[in-house]
Amino acid sequence: MTQMQLIQKLNSPEPGWTINADVIVIGSGIAGLTAALSARRKNLSVLLLTKDVLSTGSTSWAQGGIAAALGPGDSPDQHFQDTLEAGAGLCDQASVKVLVQEGPEAVRRLIDLGATFDLDSAGNVALTREGGHRQDRIAHAGGDATGAEISRALVAKVIADPKVRIFEHALVLDLLKDKNKRICGVTLHVMGKGKIDGVGAALGRAVVLATGGLGAVFEQTTNPLVATGDGVALALRAGATITDLEFVQFHPTVLWVGANSRGSQPLISEAVRGEGAILRTTNGEELMKNIHPMKDLAPRDVVAHAVHEEIIKSGKPYVYLDGTKLGENIWLQRFPNILSSCRKIGIDPLTEMIPVVPAAHYASGGVISDMSGKTDLPGLFAIGECASTGVHGANRLASNSLLEGLVVAEKLSKHLDGLPPQSEPETEKTPPNLIDGRIRKEITETTTKGAGAVRNAAGLNQTITKLTELALKTTNSPSTQSWEATNLLTVSSFLTNAALRRQESRGSHWRSDFPKRDDEKWLKRIHGKLVEGKLELSEKTLEKK
Ligand code: SIN
């Protein structure tokens, strides 16, 4: 098989305008917004770029909540143990320690900043449970609108600050480097007004990637469709090291809205099971009863696999989530948005069981970074879902992602003292081609077919062959569709090749031809770089802690 040639730099028109700020933040979820505030605390000017509008994105869609050891009887140590167990042997323990120890204070600071969480009858933050947690430690807001409330509070702070300039509808294309190979800005395309329209350059003393996930590489996802893996793809093109992309978490309970439904699908939060709902087969039997001691609240990968296997066994396209015992008050107060999504498709969860399926939800891997966002490229930081700090291992513990975005973005400030002055980007030759935007559907179809929830060598090889053919379908007309298709093809190739290489099943990576976890051979991470358009993967044994 010829090795696939990927695009090392996006074809785009020459920048028609330039803008400067001390720190350029890309993404407006919890990680990007908090990073902007961290930079402002250091009195640095910020340019905040977002692909859609400020308040959209995965954070705003987050239902369940944010995990932190806030309750009586809980402790960072117990949160640490649960995170490691969900991560199936691949968590970076030092990073997890930072996350769980700093988590409670970070959530309290979020409350001080204006985020309003739901309270219990004693006036304390109400805590619920989700899969893999042995304690109630998920703080939530507006019932099932936690992300929207966090986003509201952070956006209010950011827009009130005149030193934060915001560009919406801004798709970042590539990173710019100075003569010392330090990242000193980005090229971007803005659908804007006046001078700031079309392709331009944003120059800064630091660039922070907080672009979110890559769920749109699959046919069905809980992510917004702007989640095309842009941050991972552009960091790869610039020479950064990426890891753990084979670990894409499938959420077990996504509302089944019909066999032909594609794109973003409505999530039914794990918190619904936290409040007592249970999964049932289409014959009405309890699905999780004999599968894991934590039953419906087992770690997410275990539940997703059980749902998937049952769908194959029964020949029915879904299983049921039975929340009929929760009662009207819980549905109305805790899950008003989920209730409304179900009713929109004619299901009343108060009296009827909800048909659910797994769908792509969260990328545990990304750009390698430390717990304050530093990557292996000077001047480049990565935070949130596009980053890989090692806290999630092979399977992220529910509701640890908002926490990670928050904690790491706050800790970014330690790198913002004494940034070097702005430097000039070197000019690089623009290559002629991009992936043709019209093949996006074929990319998502082949990724889902061969590299979806369950994988094997035959399917992964077929997907790689298909992606290699698709990599030849190029265009020399730059457009948003072709920039996104190029990013999708890049991340799909990485995750498919990494999934083929990892010959075991672990966490959210499930190989039907290697059904067992293999600690002898695979206590390793798969790292990768893009060198002259070729993916170079290598294995890194975990350091013993
Ligand atoms: C959910 O509410 O089930 C999703 C929470 C998460 O993905 O962390």
C-alpha cells in the first residue's frame, strides 16, 4: 500500500490584513474563555477567535456537569482513584493529581466569577453522580444546562473587558513561525465586516489552542459540527506531537432519532442514570445487571460496549433508557432540556422508555501538553479537548473535561510572565492543493465504518485504503469546506492508523480481533508527528510513577 500523503500546510490566499495582540486564544469554550481571563490577569491584550459565535461549541452543550470533590465524604484522593480506574491504566498520574487537588478551588472560583450552580435544600452546591464515580461529585446548573451556564458567566466577563478583542466566524488555518521556529501567530479566515474579512494574519507573543474536539469526523456525534479537529490538525502540520487519538469515547446514551440520522445527535446525560434511570434491552430486561458491579453507573466505555453488543445481539437499532421511575419533578427540574428533546420526537420519558444508541462524544487524545498547557512547540499552548495532558488515559471519567479545561487554563498564567516580544513570521511557500470539501461525507462514512466504536484489522485497513484514495481528491480552490475536509482527513488518518497499531482493547479503544487489555505490550501511548506530509507514529512506554 502506498503511504498516504497528507497536506502539510493549507492552501489559502495571502493574508490581506494583520492584527496584533499579546495572546491569541483560539476557541471560546471553558478552556478558551478561561485562558483569555488568565492572560488579562497578567495585563496582556487578547485576541479571542471563535469558529462560530462566542456562546456556541461543546462547552455550551455540556449537560451533566463538572466533577470535583466538593461533597462531604468525598476527597481528591477518591476522585483520583475513580479517574485512574476509568482511564484503564493510561492516565498520567501526576497530571490527574493536579486536576483533582486543584479542582474544588477552581470550581469555587468559577462560582465567585458568577456561574450559578444548582443548590441542595441546605444551600450547598447540589452534587449528582455519573458513570465511574463512586461519590456524588458532579456539580450542575440549570438542571441539565451546566455548560450553557458556565459559558454565560465566562462570556459575560470576557466581553466586559475592552482589552479582549473577539472575532466570531473565524476559522484558524495554520500556525506561523518566526526565524527561531517559535510560534508567533496564525493565519485565519474571517467572515467579517469591513477590513477584517477574508484571510488575514493574527500575530501574538503566545498562541493558545482551545479548539475543542473532533466528533464531526464520525457520522453521528454529540458534538457540534464545527468540531472538525482543527486544533489537532493545524498543530500536527506545524510539527507538534499528538497522542492518544485512538481513544475516542462513545457516549452510551444518545437519543435514537431514526436509522438515517447523521450529524449532531441529542445527548441524554449520564446524570439521568445518576438520578436512577436504567438501561433495558428491548425485551425490558436490565441491561447492566450482570456486566459490572457499578451496573448503570459503570465507567462509560463499559456501558457503551454493553449497549453496542446488545444492539448487535438483538438486531434492534437501539436499547432503552428507562427513566419512568424518576417522577415528574426530577424530569422538570433536573432535565428540562432532555425532556424537551425527547418530547420533540414524540417520546414522553415520564411514561415511556427512551430509545438510545452510542455516538462519538469525546476525544481523550490531542496535542501533547502539560497541566499548564505547554506543548512541545515554543510559543504554542493547548488546553481542553484538543490537548492531551494525560488526565483521561484511555477513557475520560465523566465530567472531568470541563474541570480539566478550567484548571489547565488557569494554570496557563504561569507561562505568561516574561513572554518574548512579538516576532515576525517567516514566509512559507503555499502548496497548491487542499482536500476537496465535497468528500466530507465519504471521510465520515469510512471513519465510522472502520474506526468507529468497534474496530478490527480488516475494517481499519479498508478505512486506511479508502482514506488514501480520498487524499488524492484535491482541489486548488480554498474554501471553508475544503479547509475543514483537509483537517478531517488528517485527524481521521491519524486515529485510524493509531487504532490499527494498538493491538488490544483498552478503555474506549475496542478491537474485536484483540478483545483483551494487554498490559505486557501496551502500557504505552502512541505518539505521532507529520513530517513532509507523512504520518510518523511511535510508541512511548509510560513512565513508572
Ligand atoms: C453527560 O452529561 O453524560 C456528559 C458528561 C460528560 O461527557 O462528561
